[in-house]
Amino acid sequence: MNLSEQARGLVGQPMFAFKKRVGELEKKGKNIIHLEIGDSCYTPPDDVLMACAESVLSGDTHYTNACGIDELREEIAKSVFEEYGFFPTVDNIAVLPANAAIDFVIRCTCDVGDEVIVPDPCFPTYTSVLSYTGITAVAVPLDYKDGFKLRYKDVAKRVSSKTKLIILNSPSNPTGAMMDGKDIAKIYDLARSKHITILTDEVYSKIAYKLPPLSSATMDKCRSNVVLLKSFSKEYAMAGFRLGYIVAPEHFARKISLMMETIFSCMPRFIQKAGIAALEYNKGSVTWYREHYKECRDYLHRSLNNMGFKCHKPDGAFYMFPKVTGDDKTAQEKFLKHGVAVLAGSYFGYHGNGHLRICFANTMENIREAVSRMEGIC
Ligand code: PLP
């Protein structure tokens, strides 16, 4: 069967092919600790599960509106006010999976031939969407020596008349780095003056181990040129619910909802009810997850340093990005042989080469066991 040029450009997220292979090894009896995919080993809080179950059992199994039910968007507006200090209207909010939002935002801001500035290494969905749509990715190499921080000066020199979108991701997947406030402010001013949209991907904003800098979403109140992206996956361990949202100027949020309507119709109402429960009742659980991940981070960082890996202590998210000697795919295989699944840094871009991404959203027991297996490698 013929494939379109777009289909040929699709690369997806290479980590899922690796995950599949890891699953096959497990089926053959190999014992593996999963530190590869960015999915917490924990289940969501009970209130969330109950809200979802009650909604399904009460018959919430029909289509609903594409932009998200009002009750959820009202809760989201309150939560945005608490975190970002401005109150969006429900019409500024569209509810959809965060991953899909990245695709929709890129396609609603860019045409073929336009340019998007992305950090390298970065979350692979950005580059996969750019690769299949024929929109040009302009990579900003991030430097280990500078803590993998995205800097204003490196962004500014890549802005051209074709730049339509700049993607910021702080805290970052895969490095856990957080941007400095002064870089965010200057990038915001530059983007605003040149009518460039910023997609600020803050799906890890509540998993920050130090005070986060002022977001471009707060500077703009998402009224002019900033789209804020959030997800329930990481903060509430709800990855399987596929629930997220964007906050954007009203006309833009409406277009994103039309994309949603065209492709998915809507998010299931019972999933959205779970989202309301997460926002209403479970602020305490976010703190619990963060404190726990912090303990895991500190232990893993100490252990990796003791083993001789060069590695920054991440300021946010739940990933460690140590350097390895030699090829990262070879290192990935070595770890797997010893029963620890981690990801090659090059899955996240050319400048991820020579690193491994280790997800520590796990039990301390599993992390301790993974460390003892790693000690066998060094
Ligand atoms: N943005 C970043 C930086 C991510 O790491 C992820 C998922 O890993 C997403 C967006 C997508 O989030 P979700 O899985 O909730 O769609």
C-alpha cells in the first residue's frame, strides 16, 4: 500500500518500541525493573478512581462537547488562578490529551515551511509532529555544562522571519532542568514583539523541587501569544486517563476544540469527572508524590555519583540524565541485560546522545534494587 509523504515522516516516540521489546523479554521470564517510561508506578488517588467509576456506572457514557465539560473547565480555571495568578474564562480552556495538544497547537500555528524552535534534547512528540507535518524543527542544543538550561541568547539567534512557534518545557523531559526566570522573560518579550507563539509545556510544573520561575503564561495571562499546556498524567499519576488541557486566547482555544471535535469528538465524560475529583480533592496527594519523588531523586543521584556517573541533580520532573561512556544505545542494552530498563538519551534528540534517561517515579524499594543491579555493571 502506498504511504503519503506525511506518513513516511512519522517517527513517533522511539521509547515505545523499546518498551515493547522489554515486555517481550519479561514474557520470556526476565525480571526487569521499569525505569524507562515516564509513568509513575503509583495509581491515582482513590477519590479520582471513585469519581470515574461512579460516573461510568451512572451512565455518563455518551458524547459530550469537544472543548470539555463546563464543571471541569471551571475547576481548571480555579487551579490556573492558584498556580499562575490569573483567572482564565472557560472559553480560554480546551480539554484534551496533552500529547494531542502538542500536535494540534503546532498545526494551528504553523504551515509547511514555517519554523519551530525546540530544545534538543526534548520530549520526542515535538519533533515527531514536526517531522510528519513538514514543518521545520530548529533545534537549540542544550549543554550539559550549563545544566541543560534553555537560554534566551541561544533562542534569539535562531529566530527568523519563518519562526511561528517557540516550545518551552520547564521542568524538562528528559533532563529535569528548570529554566531561569530571566531567560523566560526575555524570550517572552522577543516572541511578543515578533508575533511568535510560545507553547509553554508545563506538564511537570507541580513536580518541582525548588520554587519555579515566573511562567510566560503568567506574563501573558494566555491572552496574546502564549499557550499553556498541562496534564493530569504526571501530577496525579493519571497517565492512562489521557487527560490534559490547554489555556490560550479564546479564538485559539476554539480552534483546538475544533481539532478535538474533528479527530476524537470529545474526551469521555467519566474521565473528565475524574479530573474534577483530582483538582477538587487531591491537592495533598500532589505534595505526597512530589516529596516521595524527591527522596527517590536524592537517593538515585547519590548512588549514580558514587558509581562514577556524571549527573546533575534535576530541579523538577522525575528523570535523571546521567552521562555514559561510549554509545548510549549500547549502555541501554547493558542496563537491560542486568534487568534495568532505561532509555538511550539519543531518543530525545541528537544532543541527548551519550546520556541515559532514568525515570525515578517508582517505589524506593525498586530504585534500591535497580541501583544494586547497576553496581554490577560498573
Ligand atoms: N509534554 C511532556 C514534556 C511530556 O513529558 C509528556 C509525556 O511524557 C507530555 C507532554 C504528554 O503528556 P500526556 O502523556 O499526559 O499526554
